[in-house]
Amino acid sequence: MSESSDPIALLDSAFRAATAAAFPEIGDADPLITASKQAALGDFQANIAMSLSKRVGKPPRDVAAAIVAKAGAMPDLQRIAEPLTDKSIAGHGFINIRLKGDALASLLASMDTPALGVPAPEVTETIAVDLCGVNLAKQMHVGHLRATIIGDALARVFERLGHKVVRQNHLGDWGLPIAMVTAKIAADAKAGKIDLATLRLDDLDRAYKQAQRECTGDEAGLAAVERFDLGPKARAELEEQVSGAREKLAAAKSTLVKLQAHDPEIYAVWQRIARITVDECVAVCARLHATVRAEDTAGESSYSNELGEIVDDLVNRNIAEESDGALVVRLDGPGDLDDRGQRISEPCIIRKSDGGFLYATTDLAGIRRRVRKFGASRLVYAVDARQSLHFQQVFAAARKAGYADMTGGKVATLRHAGFGMVLGEDGRPFKTRSGENVKLTDLIDEAHQRASAEVNRRSAALPDAERDRIAEAVGVAAIKYADLCNDRMKDYVFSFDRMVAFEGNTGPYLLYAFARIKSILRKAQAEKRIDTGPNAPFRKAPLAIVQPQEKTLALAILRYPGALKSMAEACEPHRLCGFLYDLAGAFSSFYDACPVLSADNEQTMLSRLRLCDLTGRVLYDGLTTLGLPTVERM
RNA sequence: GCGCCCGUAGCUCAGUUGGAUAGAGCAUCGGAUUUCUAAUCCGAUGGUCGGAGGUUCGAAUCCUCCCGGGCGCGCCA
């Protein structure tokens, strides 16, 4: 068992022992160690005395005094904490704890490894992360932003903690809407209107929308005309429109049949459309600094020949039943609870009365594949919060069907990491002026452009090509951090104007802190002739934690492993964002108050240089785990 | 009608297992650069934590009810 560098863990075990010694009748009790909110009171506090007071029948301050008497005498605690006395007890019975500078130094030193204090997982899991979720023949737009950014960040944190991650881009590439656009493209190609070889996603996007319109007849309008007898002209126009739409729809349905039968001509067109879509999606994700590769794509089409089998299986085992001609899985039984232990009154429909399958059927197949084929013990879905009920139904149905059962008797954890909407500054869903969805490429372009203006102004001396790279990184970091730093479940307001300031709690602020550290290291080498290579001696220099800013920085760094764990457990990237912002803030204060290269003496300089280096590595690691790009200077 | 999510400073948001005087950023005001990048730092102003009850030594946090906003709810995805 390696020594933990987490002060809370050390204090927890010490105070646990002290409490057991002071009150043997209680046995094991959580000492309730937390970081102090106010540095003036201490670094950490133990809140156990208040909670124990009633159980042992003594006033909280007396309980605290008894624990302090035992804890103060423990060698383990004496080594790391300032002496504990009655003065350590404050208020109702809070025990304030202050760590010694040299204890912080040795904790930092033990964390100063390539893993940065992050322990290997007790069990290496395979975790499937559903992310991105694009549709065939459609440009990635702001609706895919969060699914991509959040899903990628979650995938990264699981990987960082040592798990195996399977990314699944659940591509919407099957069904009638897809057949509509495929029919249109196939017809246009046959008529020589378009060239499949040079077709681009923009063309497909337009064709998709047009196909949707062409297949949608104004049946209600026609009915109204007939009912109210609004004249032969209106009637004729509507009849023509409706019959045209009916024709197109019939053509789409026949295309769907051909597609499902892998008709060579139609299937080739469809494959071409899929290729164009996936290539573009991968390219946009790369610009977003999100890892989504072509091989991470798992289209709905890839499940198409499993759906019948799944439905048969559920029917044969009496899990699904008929209801109004459709097949449903009822989920209102005692064992069919959602994540919060609530009963789900709405059944999960797995087959329509016309025999067609639904997205719930596909998602069941997805769960089965992820658990059985990939061996995933955890399934995480970064999908819009509005699909919450859908996922609760599908999860409950999958559990009922045993599709989440793993070999060995355990049941895979199914989790919907839902997220709120991206809003414009008017508080309504973020759209362009004309009401269209904002394309991600346009979003990135604008952030890049706005960042360029700043970079050109502030860093005019850097070469053009580097300035451009920095601007793109700053823009992308701004977009991603703005998205990740809020509570996932809430809607958030997207504002270039606020983002372009690049001040305060923003992605660029974090990048800036990192760039300043890199700058110090460059100067150390260039001007002080200090070796800053991978095995440089300064990386083993004794750390001296003396100034308040050094202490605050040290305490922040030590929280890193816990911050990663917390983000992964809650599937909440904003926890790591908060940590990184605290760390960057602690560094900025340190930077301001504690000269590094011009420190009073050599030891101080080397200690601070090592502190900078460690901070820089934690920042880099954390930013990378969130999926934010970094730059060496800016 | 039922269900889910949300409501914290002028604005945008944090707030850990229930813990001390509810915190940041932006905005406003005032300071800091002969010294490692001022995209920075230090300080000030700013609060009926939507409301009312309840549980508790202690509630923004847990429970109940109400108000307000958003989103869902059997054959779209």
C-alpha cells in the first residue's frame, strides 16, 4: 500500500484512530474531515465532535477536547500537523488543523511522480461512453456541442484513471428520414444533377432538409379545404402538394426496403453519404480537440439485424407484451426502478403496431452489445437531459431483460449523464439570427477569429503561424471550458461577448497560467543555465513551503487526485474545472508574491522552480483530461 | 393530469458527506508593474439562497406544501 499524498486521507485515518481511542464504546466513526473554508481558521477541520455529542452524552466541546487529547499525542499526526491543543477547538466544537510546511513538502514530493499521485484503479473496468450522437447527412451543430465535449471529457477522465474506454458515436443513420435523403440523392445522382464523388456534407445537409419538406404533405390543410369548401383553386394546389408528398414518401419507403435488403445501388449511395458524414464529423471533432474517430462510430444501422432477435427474445421470455397492437415492456413492477428508485409508469415501446422498431429497441441492442461484446461494466450516455425518461425506460427494460448482466454475476452500471441546453443571450435556445442551428465549424471559426484579435494585440512579437495556432487553441479552450465549467444538468447561456474577454474564470485564464509557467522554465534554462530536461536535478530539489501563497498552492496541488476521482464518480466535469481554476488562481497569487528566478537564494529558487514545474504538470494533465488544448506561450 | 430538471449578488455561475460570517467571475469603485507574460494580482461595494413550514446542536443542502421558469409523458429520433 503506497503512502497517500492526500492530506484528507491521512487526517481521516489519524482522527478515526483518535476518536476510537477517546470513545471506545463508539467504535469506528467518520471524523468528518474537510478543507477549511477560511484559511485564517486552519487548513482542515474535523467536524465529528458535534455529531458525536448526543451519542456519548457530552457537550461537543468536551468531545472535541477528548479527541484532541488523543490525536495530539499521536506520532503520525505530530509529524504532519501543527500541535493540537485546546486552542485548536473553536466554535461549537470544530477542531481546526494546520499542516506543517515540511509535511506539505513531503506530501508534494510523494505526489511528484509521472502519475501525479493518481493511484492505479483497484479494478480496471471497461467503460462505454456514448458521445457526439450525430445524424447522417447533417452538419454538426450546436446541438452536438455538449454531447461531444462532455462525453469526450468523461471518456478522458476514465482513461486517465486507468480504465479502458470504448467511445460510441451513436450515429443516426437508419430509418425513414435517412431513406428520404438517400432516395433523393440517389435520384439526383442518376439524373446527373450531382456527382457522388465530389458531394460534400453541405450539399447533403441541404438535400436532407429538402427531402423532409418534399415528403411532408399538408394533409391537415387539405382536410380543412375539403371540410370548409374553400374553393377549387386552393383545393387543387393542396391536392397536388399532398399527392406529390405522398409519392415522395412512398418512394422513400421503398428506398428504405431496398436499403434494408442491401440493394447494391441504394446501399452504395447510402454508404457514400455515411462516409461523407463520418469524415466530416471526425474532422470537426478534431478541431474541437475531442477524440472521436471513425472506428468509434456505431451507427443505428449496425444494430438493424439484431432488433428482430431482441424483440423475439423479450416476447419469448414474457418480458415484452402486446398492447394496442404494439409490443411494450412494462416497467411499473416492484423491481423496475429508475436511478432514483422511482417507479416508471410509462412502458417502453419496442415495436410499433406496424411491425417497425423504435430507437428504444436500438438502444437496448446498444446496451447488450456494450456489455456482452465490449465487456463494459459501466455505460455512460452523454445525451441531452430531455431524453431522461427514455433512458430510464431503456435502462430498466435492459436490466429486466438481463442485458446488463455481466459474466460473473455483476450487473453493469447504466448512467445517463444528461445535460441542459445551450441558450443564447436572450435566454432562448441558441440559434442564428435566421433561426437556424449554429454549425460547429462556424462556432469554432468565430471563437478563433475573436481570439486572433486578442492574440495579435497582446503577443504581436510571436511569428504569424504560432499566433494563429495560439488563437485557435484559445478560442477552442474558451468554448469548451465555458461548456464544461457549469453544472452539467443546467442550461447555460452561450456568449461570445463574455467569452471573448478571456478574463477571470475562463479557459484562456487556465492556458495563461500554464504559459507563464512554461515561460519561467524557458527563462531558467536560457538565462540561469538551469537544466530543465526530463531528469533535471531541480526536479529533486528540496521543497520549502514557507510563504502563505506557497502553502495555498501546495494545498491546491494536493487536491488533484481527489478532483479527478470526484469528476469521474459524479460524471461532472465542472468539478475538475473548479479545481483547475483554484489551482491557476493559487498559482497566479504565488507568481505575484513569490519571485522564482530572482529569489533570495539558490535553495528558494530551486524549490519554487520545482513548485512551478509540478503546478504546470498538474495543469497540463488536468486541461488534457478535460480535452482543452494547451499552448507553450501566448 | 403525472413525471423530471431548475430558481443563490445587477449579470453569468460555484457551493463537497448537512458545519463556523453563503463564495467566484463579470460589471462598478480604489490600489499594484525599474524585477519571471497586467489574458495577472490585492482590496471595496453588492444577498429575504423563490416563499412557507418541518427534521437537526446546526439547513442553500434533507422532508412536505406552495409560487415561478424549462422540459418530457405508447407506437418520431
